[in-house]
Amino acid sequence: MGGRGRYAQFVTTVDLRALRLRPGEARQQTLDVELEPFVLGGQRYEATPASIPVELEVSQPSGATVFDLRLRAHLSGACMRCLGFAEVDRTVSAREFHDPDAPAADELHSDYVVDAELQLSAWARDALALEIPEQILCREDCAGLCPACGKDLNVEPHEHLERDPDPRWAALEELKET
């Protein structure tokens, strides 16, 4: 079960035909899966290491197949407030159902099963993406960057007493004066 797929550099697939599951049977295996980097808010976040162990259980309770996924990932990249180094750990559990007789748009038809192969890398990446916080921060109380001068407010807290107005707002200032 597993291996490098032919679809992309980061694709690990599982050939479901090779499992030869009969109704009521299940198979468990831990596979090393490469996770493609994430781009959130214009910043790149990578799993470290890039290849992580993923626990996969495939069962066939009836005509459908049930997939259970468990993984723990460590992501690192830029803080969304100050652009310093940030990291986040997440533990993910996900489940997919696949009934090959269900219509493609049906919720019982998994998008991760293509030509009797489970696209494990894509599913692991998407399951992890659902667990990532909206903002990845270097610390919870990150002060961010100064909007006037761009300095890191965590390192050098300060305020600007007089600020020139942003020239992009000049048209609104004219409306205010009338």
C-alpha cells in the first residue's frame, strides 16, 4: 500500500484494488506522506519534516469503503502579524466514505478516490488545512508591524505622535471638508 504517484511531486497514493478487502474487513498501515507546502495569506508554510507518518485504516463495512486518517504535523513559516518565525503543531483525525456506485456529486463519493486509488497526500493536506488556525502567529500577543514605519513592534514598541496622512485618502479628506 502506498508509493509515489504519477500525478505530482507530492502525491502518495494507495491502490485500493491491491487491498482486496471483503465486506467486514479492515486494513491498517502507517505510511510516510509528503505534504505540499501551504500558502496562507500570501505566506508559505511547510511541514517539518516534509514527510510525515500518517496512520490509515481502510475498512469495508458493506459496499462502501470507509477511510480513517490520523496524523500529527508541525508547520513553520512567517508570523502573519510581524513576519517573524512562527510554528504550529496540529493533530488531525479525518474520515472519508466512498461508495463507487454513488454519483460524483454525492457526499458518499469521495473526491480523494480516483481510478481506484486513494490520493492520500491530497487528503492529508486538506484535512490538515481544516485544522490550521486562521492566523499563524509567532506568539499569541504578537504586536505586529508599525503601520507608519514598518518596524517590528515586538522588538521596538513605539508610537508616532504626528503622522502625515496617507495620500491615498486625500479624496476622502476633500469630501469631509465640504
